[in-house]
Amino acid sequence: MLDKHCMFSDKLKIVLLFACFGLGLVACGDSGTGSPDKGQSMTNVTVEAYDPDVPSMVVEDNGVIQEEEIYKHWPEQQAAGNDSEATMVEAKTHTVFGQATSFNPKILFINPGDTVQWVNMTIHDSVSMQGLIPEGAESWKFNIGQNGAVTLPEEGVYIYKCNPHYPNDMVAAIIVGKPINIEQVQTNATGRSKGIVIKVVKALATR
């Protein structure tokens, strides 16, 4: 009985040994072959950095690398932005000086939206002349001794005067953008304003 018991024990040991050996082979096979785990796959993948100059970018979403069209219409929008920036004109401020019996400059060319300011107006006023400014434009009147300023968004010719020195031909003109009302101004000009309108027409012909 003892011999049979020993023989059974030896056989059991052999079976267990082969079983452990087989499990080791399986474990080695799994580690050497097959697909890598999630951590290993992400380690070997390079995610592109965000670049606003590229219409699309690569993004990571729950461990999956995919291409997403972030700026599907970006090139068209960018081109439009460049065009608008190229056409933008910075508004400026222009100065007219009140002298003895004249405005200096007598004829001033500016862009729509620019501002005109009058200085050294101690003995002068500045008044826009009715019928000699663009239709829909706002008129202005600054009292004697008042240094004033106006912003002119409407295109056209503006004729203005100094009332105390109007008999001395103290009349001047501002041309904002295109002189779209020049015919109206020529028709409506009377008295001393006719002289400045003639000078405006000559100045426009030489530009």
C-alpha cells in the first residue's frame, strides 16, 4: 500500500509540473505577441499640436486619434479678413487756422469720417453755408472766438465762411472723398462763395 501511495504522489507531482510549465508558455506567448495595451499604443502615437494656420488638426478623443475639421471654412474667412483690413483707412484730424482775413488752408481734401478743427479763431467764426454742403449732411456754426471741430462722414463739397470777414472773401471749402454735389454747389453759389467754388473746380481738375 505504501508503494502505491508513493507512486500516486509522484505522478501527481509530474502532472502539476507540466501544468505549471504550460501556463508559463501561454503567459510568454501573450506578452510577446498580440496587440499592445492602451498605454503602449498611445505612447507610440504623436498627437499634433494645435496650429491656427492649418485648416484641420488632430485631436485625441477617449484614446482614439482622429482628424477633425476645426476650420472647415477657415481659408475663406481669413481671406475676407485680409481684404477688409487692407481697405480700412484710419480717421485723421485736420486743422484749419484762422488768420487775418482768411482760412488756412483755403481748400482742404479729407476722407469720409475725418475730423476738421478750427484754431486761432479769436476774431472769427466758422459757419457752413446753406445749400453748399452735401444733402443730408449736418451743418455747423461756431461763434466768434470759438475753436470748434466737426466730423464729416458724408462725401461731397462743403463751403463755409467767417461772417465778420465774409466781405473780405473769408470763404473756404472742404472736399470729403468724392465731390458728388459739385454741380449743386456751382448752381447754388452766390456772392463771395462763387469765387471759392471756381477755385474748387480748378483744384479738382488738377488732382
